[in-house]
Amino acid sequence: MADGQRSPGRVAGEAYTSPPGLDVTEPARQRRLTVLPRLLLLLPHHVVLFFLHIAAVLTVIAGWFGALVLGRPPQPVFRYLAGYLGYRTRVAASEMLLVDRYPPFSPTPPS
């Protein structure tokens, strides 16, 4: 609003609509005895992610120059960054105990 004026609120003839609802399903029961081993098994993924992150930074820089010349990011750059992001997301979901499955060492999503 201009000049610091407050909103007048709801108009007199306007119908009230309820806010949208959000249905959240209860998470599956976690196996408590396997939480620590599952987190320890993610250490090799973090080592791999460290090196993939360095390559991703260099790929972003190369992709920027490619986009500067071509007008769009080169397809190999896009595929690598999309695969890296998907892999990093799967490892993060496993680290946060959102999934019970061990993530594969692959940039392609598991089937």
C-alpha cells in the first residue's frame, strides 16, 4: 500500500473461503538399531560428493562460458549438473533418514 496505509480488510459482500488443507502422511517406523550404521555407511558418499562438488563448480564455470557463447548451457553441462544434484539429494534424504534405502553410487535415479 502506498503512503503506509493499512489494508481495509475484507469487503462486506465477499464470501469467506477457508484456507487450503494439507494432508501429511505419517512417516514409516524407523529401525532404531540401524540408524548409526546407516549414517556411517554414508561416509563414502560424502567423500565422492566432495570430489563431485569440485567438478560441479568447474562445470558451472565452463557452462557459464558456454552459455555466453551459445546462448544456452551446453547439454553435457546440463546433464552432469542435473545428475550431481539428483545424487546429492538422494544422499541428503538418506542422511536425514527420510528414506530407508541405501543410495546408489550413480548420477542416474534408481529404478
